[in-house]
Amino acid sequence: MWILTPLGFFSIVQKPADVATNTLTVRARVREDLEALREAILPEMGRIEDSHGTDYRYRAVAPRQAVASALASLATGLDYQNFKDAVAERQGHERAALYGEVWSTLRRAKPPKLSTKAKISSLAAPATKAATVKPGPVKHPHPDDHGKPVTLTAPTVPSALSAWSDANSLACVVPNGPMPAGLGGVAFEPWAKAPDTLAGWALMAAEGTIDEPDFIVKAGVKRSAGVVIREQDGRVWLVAPSNGFGGYQHTFSKGTLGDGLSAQATALKETYEETGLRVRLISHLVDVTRTTGVSRYYLAERFGGTPSNMGWESQAVLLVPEADLLDCLNSPLDHKIVAALLDH
């Protein structure tokens, strides 16, 4: 839905991540429009995200009912006789002129050629029904390493935002999904200056190198490295690989050593790419022998990033109470990691 108001121009849509949380995504081309909307009639709106390169650079999520109430207040509070004059008074003549161009263009609009049935079916479903509908296949917002789109055939349904603040609840977010401002005193914000080269990751790992046992395997055996991130409230971060890759429902982030990167640098890089989180390695946790290789895991803590910025390899990122980890992890090899974590 497009809305031209004296507060600004907005596009309101229901993204896949909005379905389970009964929210709507409010978008704008100008950040100040969203700020004005929040201040005037929609204080429940979440943090404004900057999505550079998209049609609507600025966007935020708000409860569906709060958006409905805000739109109603626009009507009940309407106090002007001429819309363009009100826009000129409150937003300036330049914005009023732009709205005038829209008005002129829409003068050419003709009645739509829709059947009665099509008109009825195009109406929005009630909010109570929308909240129970699982999303169908969707495109991941990030393409794969070859630049090709990734279709998520069975997208994960995210949790309610309230789950993030409850240490006994499983919290889940999907790509570009809404997140609280932070948790445990650490903000959820995109990592603006994440390394974009192998040298950058190597340098970052070197700045925070930790002691660890030698990682020696037989010739021809693959090595990989990952992390187990424990939050301050005791919950642990997991990823849901896109389309269940590798047979995993949920697992710990990891990746194969290559391109000359150390295990510690690989762990940092793969964690960011799969979870959107910036982590600090604390200690070596466990080495797990797999069918074709050995995986080294580090215990780590989060100190930046946001899981909503996960890369294409993940279709969801979860924060899980320790007591529920074994139920979420379908690989027996991951159960060994949990055992090491509980003994640590």
C-alpha cells in the first residue's frame, strides 16, 4: 500500500518475516519521513534500518494493529481543506510539487478491468488469519557466491519479538527480519566494516589470537572450523541451513579451511557469513571427527552484528536455551559439541 500524507510518503507491506509476528513493514525513501511518522502517530515502530541499494532505502517494522490505529488517526485528525497546501505548509513546496506530479499522473488512470471475483480475492485477509499462514517459497535477500538467487522452498517461521528477552524461550529470526534493539547490553546492529577480503579476516584473527592445541590431521583429511556462541543469558546460537543443506535442521556455524586462512580466522569469517554476528573467540572447545574430516570448534561470545543480516547459507538464526539444544540438533555429531559445552 502506498500512502501520501503530510507526514511523508510510505509503502506498507507484509514481508515473509511479518507473517508469524503479525507485523507490517513500513518503508520510505526518506529517513525523516519514518521519523516523523513515529513521532506523530506510530511510537510502536521499531528501529529504522538502512537498506542501501533497495527501492525503499529506509524501513522499520511495527505491530499490525498499531499500524492500523495510526492510519485511522490520520483520518480522525485530518484538519485541512486542501492536501497539497497542507503538504507545502508541513513539508515544503518541493515535496508538494512532487505530490502534484503524482496527482497529475493519476488523472490518466482508467477503471480496472477486473471481474467481481478478482476484486473480492484481492482484498487483504484479516490479521487473525494472516498470522497463522506459513509463507510459501521466497527468495533469500542475498545471492549465493556465484551471484545466483537462492530460493527458500520452506521458509522458517520466526518467533515473536518478545522471545528474545526471555531466557527460557527459543528466539528465531529470518533474513532481514525484525530484531529488538539489543540483548544483554549488546546492540543488534549491522557490522558496517566487516572484512571483505581474506587478508582482512586474517588480520582480525591475528589481533585476537587465542592459545589452542595443534590442529594436525592426516594427509587428505579436510579441516573445518566453527564456533559455539553462548549468550550472557545462557542461551546458545544456532543456524538453520538454507533448504536443510547437508541434512541439518539446525547446527553450529562452521566452514572448511582454505585459501591459507587459519582455523581461527575461518571460524570468525564463517560465523559472520552464516549468522551476521561479530564474535570474539574465548577458548578451544572440542574437535569432532566427521566422515570426511575433522571440525574444530571454539567457544565464543557475541559483541556486535545482527542475525537478521545472515548470509545466503542460512535461512534462519536461532537463540536456544541449553536445555533445548539436543531437541534442535538432529546430528549426533552436534550432540558431542553440546556435551563438550556442558562440561566446559
